[in-house]
Amino acid sequence: MNKKRFLIIIVITILIAGNIYFALMYSLSRLEFIQVQKELKYQEVNEKVLYFAKLFINKVLLGEGEVDFEDRLKLENAVRDVNDQKIFEQWQVFVGSQNSKDVQTAAGRILDLLFDKVSK
């Protein structure tokens, strides 16, 4: 009887230790998964910001003449995809600029905000 009881205690102890081990491994995996999700979201935001920045530079700053309707639409959609209120507001300032000095200042501020967003 004593030997049987001892074996039952050992089996229960091993089962409890196994449960603790698997619970700990689950918790660590969950934390790692959450961290990977955050990094993925950060990377997706960076891709959207960089896409808009590249489009802005190619179509507006390096473009010759006026930006056509399709390119304006692409720029508008890209800035909305960034989903940043400050960048969108600065975009609105840029679009509403009346003279070349205001356009230049607004463009510089947009680029500054974009680079700040990527570097965070």
C-alpha cells in the first residue's frame, strides 16, 4: 500500500510539474506572439508611410508640371492609408497652399512628419 501511494504521489507530482511547464511555455509563446503582432503592425505602417513618401517625392517634388488627376487620387488614397491625423492635416495644408513659399513649407513639413513617423 505504501509503495502504491508513493507511486501515485510521484505521478501526480510529475503531472503537476508538466502542467506548470506547459502553462509557462504557453505564456511565453503568447507574449512573443503579441510582440510579433506589434512589430508587424509597425512594419505595415512604415510600408504605408514609405509608399506615400515615395509617391509624394516622385509625383510632386520630382514631377514636371502639374500633377494629373490619377496621381492626385493615388496621393490622396496613400495619405489616408497612413492613418495619421497630423500627416493628413499637413497634406490638407499642402493641397490648399496658394503660393510657392507655402507649398514649399508644407512639403517640407509633410516630409518631416513622414520621417518622424518612420523613425519611431
